[in-house]
Amino acid sequence: TAQSPEAVAAGVFHNDVISVGHEDFFLYHEHAFVDTDRILRALRRAFFRRCGKPIRVFTVRSSDLNLADAVSTYLFNSQIVTLPGGGFLLLAAEECRRHSGSRKILGRLLEEGFVARVEYLHLRQSMRNGGGPACLRLRVELTEGEWGAVNPKSVFNESLYRRLKALVSRDYRDRLGSADLRDPDLFMECRSIISGLKSF
């Protein structure tokens, strides 16, 4: 599946900046792919064959949200989760609320029943570094047995948070300029931090 050159030129460096899927729901921009019709036909066939039901597809037109605004608001990098009582919650960046086009699309997703709720998050630092809500996680579904096999040291909790925060406060530089990249001490500091993490 090839991304549209037009989307790449607009700053779509990963496909999750221009499309997103969750369970039986697929949200995409009309300029996300090369030969979109063929891709959608294949997706519909594969999903029905695997799941025994049709996939629900929502197409965002350029007339409603152009590629530049899709990238700047990170609408498609929203995080979608299943609510305990059913239905989907879509977590979008605050930029989507402030942009009329993105906000209207999210309103339509609510009205047409694609999602049950929309909430917005203030993610200014993440957004400035090229990441929206979905970039704040790597979601891996585990069975109870698989979860029990996970190394307890890798499970995030309050104790681990305090230790990581102390490591960052003690060992990370509070700013990094181009000159620092030529500083041999930076390399040694990074090695020291990695060694520190191994002891966690």
C-alpha cells in the first residue's frame, strides 16, 4: 500500500497522520493513499472475511479538511478506545477543537454514530515534536497469561515514575543545542543514563 505523494509532500511522514483504524472503524483522508478505491475494496473484503461483518469507513474530503490542516491538527493521530459499556471514545488533540474543519468532522462522527464520545487533550509539547494523542502510546493487547509473563520491572507505576523522574532531573541536560552534538561529554552522559536505566 503506497501513501499518496501529495500527502507525503504535505508532511505525512507516517500513515497514522492521515488515517486511523480501531476494531470495525476506519477513518481516512481521501488523499491518504495511491489508488484509494482499490485499497478500500481489498480492506473491505479482508475485514469481512476475517470478522464476518462489514467495516465502517468514514472518508474525510479535502473540501472539509485539506492535507495541511490534517497534519497541523493531527486529527488522524487521535487515539480511539473502546468504552466499557460499548462504543468508542476518540481522544483528539486540543488543536482539533480549535480548528473549525476538524471540529466539524468530529461532530459528524458523533452524529453519525461512528464514535460515542470525543474528548480533547492539551498536548502542546508532543504536537511540537510531531506527535499527537496516538503517539503517546504503543498499545499491545495481552491475555491474562501474557500479562503475567511481562517482566514486572517494565510495568509503569508510581515507584517507577519517581525513579525515572529523578534520573531525568539528575542526569539529563535541561537544553540541547547544535554545539552539544559535538561535545564528547554528551556521548558519555548518554551511556551513563542507559547504564542507569539497566539497573531499574
